[in-house]
Amino acid sequence: MAAAAEQAFTPYAEKVLEMMKGFMVLTSDEDLCARARATEVVGIVAMAVGRARVEAILPPFIEAAISVSCSYSTFRHFYSV
């Protein structure tokens, strides 16, 4: 919806992003798909409403996305090969 609504999604962006934060800090292997989807949603929302509107609140999301490779045994296995 955010991608289709673009700027009209702005009033909902911050609340949706806050909801995604809960998924982006999950660390069990079973949660990998939920975490990946939440990361995708954050990107879609940010692109839809524009960088200027979300730039100030994005750093924790960026850190969570970067830390994914350290959190999952599946990734640790591939990186160690």
C-alpha cells in the first residue's frame, strides 16, 4: 500500500515503521523470514514517503538490518565457509 500511495502514506509511515522495529530485532533462525520481510517493508515505506520524512528515524533500522548477518546461524555458516 505504501508504494502505491506514496506521499499519501506519510501519516501512517512512522507508526508502521515502529511496528516493524519489533520484527527487526528478532534473533532466532525461525524468525529470519519475518525479519527479512520487516526490513523490506521499512525500505518500501521509506521510498514511498521520501528520505527527508524518515531520515531522522532510520538509523536504528539500518543498524538492525546490518546486524542480521551476525544474528543467524544460517548466515554465520555461509560467511565462515
